[in-house]
Amino acid sequence: MTTTVRMLIFLLVTSAVWGAAHFYVGSRLIRPLPLSPTAKRWAWVALWLLFSIGPLTMVSGRALGTTRIFSALRWVSFTYMGFFVVLFFAMLLRDAVGLVVAWMRLGPSDPERRLFLTNAVHSGVVGLSGFWAGFGLYEARRLATVVEVDVPIDDLPDELVGYQIAQASDIHVGPTIKGSYLQAVVDRINELGADMVAITGDLVDGYVRDLKHEVAALASLKATDGVFFVTGNHEYYWDAPEWVAELRRLGLTVLMNEHRVIERGGSRLLVAGCTDYSAGRMIPGHASDPARARAGAPECNASVLLAHQPGSSTKAAEAKYDLQLSGHTHGGQFFPITLFVGFAHAFVAGLNRLERTWVYVNRGTGYWGPPLRAGVPSEITLLKLVRA
């Protein structure tokens, strides 16, 4: 199945779900309003116009690229998307509470008072949703904070004790994240003075022709032992081979199921990287293979695997890596999505252990879709290897 067909199926399914959610919210909010039938019809028209912005933006994005008008439309679309998702879950909670209230017969018996109370509660729900979405917008647009993490490694030699890796992941340069934000991330990482920089996928949401100038700041990333990159699933939505070539042109070391060996004194650190967990479904020759990524490597004192999705951890543990660095989950990105992301991923955020392998999941240095990060701040991770 081609990437285009996959994207079409994704668009159809998400549009159907998006439409059903709008019908549900519209039914709950518009029907009880004390408005004339004509006014209610116009309210429904306005709601369906807002619904249509999302699918239209997604469809036209591949054709219109980064034109100024389309960029403004994207901002409107993604900001509204964030607000509506929060509103949808808030309405679900309101209805759940309403069922309990009705079951316990706690509400007013007078129909007019009940209708007034219903609309008052709905106004509060809309207002609180707007506040939460606004807070999430503020959090999303702030520069990612630095999170410092110690990773204990068995029998780590003195030469590698204190070795530092700066990790960025899921920046998603594209619709609403531009080169200025990436430049700020690059400057912050350079200030850390890490021994190595790792970018674990989902760097972009767009084609090279549209975003080439937006990612140019990566050429100024500095680290003693180099800057390493592995592909994420989003690179494959936007021509991964072309992005691999562009990032190599900028001076990054792109690891496609391969490795490098870093020597410190008489000690060795293996740095391996595999393609995205789902890459083989889009480009068969890019199938992810953590074991192959370290094949032929000499004996090393410690080993690190860069793999975009935490789902690679099972194969990483089988291949006996000491540490896997991943992203992909965004930590859920915002509440209440944080309540459900654990059903899709065994590891959602932070430092985790699978057998002898540590798995660190970065919450994301940017965001995807709505500019919304409520309760889940973005991060640049500074990992330090220490002796267990």
C-alpha cells in the first residue's frame, strides 16, 4: 500500500470521527439554546464550517505548501482543533456527571429552571475549555525546557562516566513550528556542551522543497562526537529518502540501521540507530532492525540505540543495548489525551527499564497538530551516563 493511499484512508477515517464528534457536541450545545429555529440552523452552519477547516487544511497542505494565506489558515485550523478536542472531552465529562445527577434525581424538577441550568453549565464548560486550550497554547509556544537524567550503566569505565547526550525529538517543523523555534532549540542545545547530540525522528511535517530553509539551523548544531539522527514515522509521510539526503547535506549523521563507534581513551561507546518502527510498511528496504544496526561492531563498553518509537524496545532488549532513546508519544501532549496514550505505548515518557535495557522516552521538543501542551511540557533531554 502506497503512502498516498495510507494518507487517504487516514484522512477519511479521521474526517468521519471528526464529523461525529462535531455532531455530538453540536447536539448537546445548540439544541437547548433559547433561539429561533433559523438562528439554530445558522449555528449549525457555523459549526460545520469550523469542522470543514481541518479536513480542507489536511487535503490542501500537500498542494499549497507554505504560502502565506495557507499558513494563516493552518494556524486557525490547528488552534481550533486543540480547543475542540478539549471541549469534546469536557462535554463527555459533563454528560457523565449529568447521568449521575439524573439517576440520583438531584436536578430541579421545573423544566424552565432545568433548561436555564443546562445552558449555564454548558457556558461554563465552553469557557473552561477555552481557558485550558489557551494555557496549552502558551505552554506549547514556549521554548522546551532542559530535563537532566542520569542513566546507570553496569561496569561503565571511567572514561565514559559522565558522558552526556543531548536529545531532541518530535520537533515537527512545518505548519506552525518554524525555523525561528528550531534555531532557539539549536542554540539551547549548543549551550549544554554535550558530548553527543541525538535527534530521534519526527523532525518535520512537510517536503524538503517547502521546509529546506526552515531546518537550515541544524547545520550549526555542535557536539564533540557528532550529531546523530534517525527517521520517525512523519519523515515517511514527506519523502523520507529526500529528507535523509538533506540532513546529511547539513552535516548530520543519519543512522539507517547502522552504527558508529566513539572512543574515549581505551573505552568504546557504540551509537546505533534504526529506521522508524513502521518504516518497512512504507518503504520495504527501510524496515527497522535494531539487531542489524549493531551488526559487525567491535566489543564496546556501553551501547546506545536511537529509535523513534518506544515500540522498538523489545528488539533493542533482545540485541542487548544498554540504552534506547526514543520519542513519538509526546507524553500524550495534553490532558486528557494523557489518560489514553498508555493504551497504545508500553512506555510513554521518562526513564523505563525492559530487562537489562534502559528506555528513555522524550516528551517531544515541539508538538504535533494543535499548538497545545497542557500539563505535558516539551523537553530537551540531557542524559548523563553514570556507573550503576
